[in-house]
Amino acid sequence: MNKIRIFAIVVSCLFIFTNAHEPDSTSKGWVSLFDGKSLNGWKVGHNASTFSVDSGCIVVHGPTAHLYYVGDVENHEFKNFEFKAEVKTMPGSNSGIYFHTQYQEGGWPDHGYEVQVNNSHSDDVRTGSLYDVVDVKELYVKDYQWFTEYIKVVGKHVIIKINDTVVVDYTEPVHPLRNIQDHPFRYISKGTFALQGHDPNSIVYFKNIRVRNLGN
């Protein structure tokens, strides 16, 4: 093997090695909210047993409850952000991901918006909906399958994607219509995230829960 060919092989190998170890620019700024081992940084009031950790996942199964992120990332207060989590549902299950919410001991969260997780529950508001604001009826994913649920909020603009497909593109108007009795504080503002335990018959899994701050 001549010297020129040897040199070419070495250069090619170095190029492959360098590119294989170059950080993916799309991953920059993403921070994990879940360590895959425990509920450290998360807090639940009533019916705390609804949430557990198994095999790197948050398992949601039990009476109605909500698990709030109260950890150190951004001091658990987010305004403009990207959020994503991998989710899997069992048949007949219902759950949700709240944003711009605040910790409370029990009941349905008063503050913030809910992004729906529901592929086969009797409630026909399906996964990806901005619940009771932009309700998606189309089914984008199925039970038993892992999918990515993505939420982006900048100013008053909300984007929700399921597996990279945009299912909600919503801008909150100056005077949004709200049922004051049911949702008195459903406005874009700032706050934390919460995972919903909807009912004892629902089983839902969350993993790889991440956020990227987009500034104030």
C-alpha cells in the first residue's frame, strides 16, 4: 500500500471520528427535567401514589392527581420555551401536560394550559390538543407506541407537535374567551409544568422530559 493511499485512509478516518463526536446543534440548550431514576424535582399533593418511576419512566396510574415540576431548572418558572417528552398510552387512558401552571395540593390545576394526552379514552379530545381551546379530533398516534409531544411558547404563540407534525398553531388573543368558573387563570403568562393523572383506569408513561429556555 503506497504512502498516498495510507494518508488518504488516515484522513478519512479522522474525518469520520470528528463528525461522529461533534455535538448535534439541535440538542444545544436542552435540559432534562427528569433524572430517569426518581421524582426528585417534582412534587405532588393529593394521591401521590398515582406517580411512580420504573425502567426510566414516570408511570401515571391511579386516582386523579398532578405532578408539578419544582426543581432547580430556571427555578421552575418558564415563560418562553420549548418542551418535549416521550409518551406512551395504554388503551382507554387519559392524561395531559400543563404549562404556565402553579403547584396546588389537589383538584384540576387552576393556572395554565393543558396539552392533551389521549388516544382512545371516551373523551374525544385527542393527543396534541390545547385542551378546550384548540381541540384536535384527529388521531395522530396509537396506544402502545412511544411518541414525542412537543410544546413551544413564544410570547402569546403556542405550537404543539406530535412526532414533528404540527397539530396546533395558536396565538392567544388580547381578550380570549374563557369560562371564568372552570378556568379563571387559563392565560399565557409564566409558570411550571405538570403531568396529569386523570383517573384510576388510565395508564400513561413519560420519559426523556426536556426543556429549552427561549428567554424572557
